[in-house]
Amino acid sequence: MAYHPQRGLVDLYGGQRDLQNRLIRCVGNPADRFEEDALRILRALRFSSALDFEVEAATKKAIHQAAPSLQLISHERIQSELNGLLLGARVGPVLREYPDVITQFLPELAPCVGFDQHTVHHDLNVYEHTVYAVSIAPKDLEIRLALLLHDCGKPACFSLVGGKGRFYGHAKKGAELTQQALTRLRYPAKTIRRVTTLVERHM
């Protein structure tokens, strides 16, 4: 949308309607927009989380298809969008619907997706448990980063003892993976230290 001093609001693409319907939609062909700049994939999810908007169906389909192109984007740009996404009101539904996007830049979480914990203490798989924990946490970036990564060490430490899942040492392993992930995404040293400590001591 744009504003013209004589004509007033110029809305060539139905922006007002989408705002009223709380929809995120690419202008034109979504695949073309994401090919022009893959960071728009993550920006759409950040807007969805921060504004509590849904992503329109064709845009959503293109996001899933174009997700691997995020690997071509600088870590600093990804970090900025991830921070906004994590602090949004709709962070839970966004993380739940787009693990294929999130794991492009946080491959440490990939083994958690769908991983059955085999324990009466957790009725959710590791990734779903993670999403739930993030969604109910205070809107503090370090806390939400720690919760996003707190159980990423579980799949590597899994064993089945008497038919029950055990994850001995997963907090320490998770801290190692957390430091690796946050260093790659160029977080400040203080943030890395604090978040890694939270993950290591979360038990």
C-alpha cells in the first residue's frame, strides 16, 4: 500500500483486506518473492508470530518448498528474525507448523522432531514439548532461546530401560549443542554463556 497526496490510499494488492483478515500474503507469486530474497521466508514467520496473523495458503506452501534456500542467508540476518519470532505472541503455532524451516538454521533440533520420549512423564514428543515450553515462557529472549534448545541433547542420549525412555546426560549434551548453534548464529558471547548455562542446568 502507498499514500498519494491527491488520490489518498493506493492499495493495488488487497492489503487492507488482508489486514482486516489478519493474513500474511506475498505480493504476486510467493515462490518468486522467496527466490528474490530467502530471508522473506523467516520474515513472514516473524510477522505471523509477532502480529498473531495467519500465513495465507499459497504463501505457506511456498515457504515449505523454499525452506532450504535459507541456508544461503547470512547467520546475522537469520538471528535477527529468529529473535522477533521467539518473542511473538504466536510463537507456539509458528514453531509447530514450520519445523522444516526452523531446522534449516537450527539443525540441532532436527532429531527432536517427532522423537517419542517413551515415558509417562511426557505425553508429547521432544519437539512438541519444546514448542509448548517456549510458548508459555515469559517474553525474555534468553529464556526462550534456552527453552527452544533445552532438550536438543535428548535424541543423542536416548536409551530404553525396562520399556521406559531414559536420557542420561542430555542436559550436558544439550549445552554443547546449544553453544554450537548460538555461536554459528553469531549471538553475543554473554547471551551464549547465559543460555548455555540455563540448558546445562535445566534439570
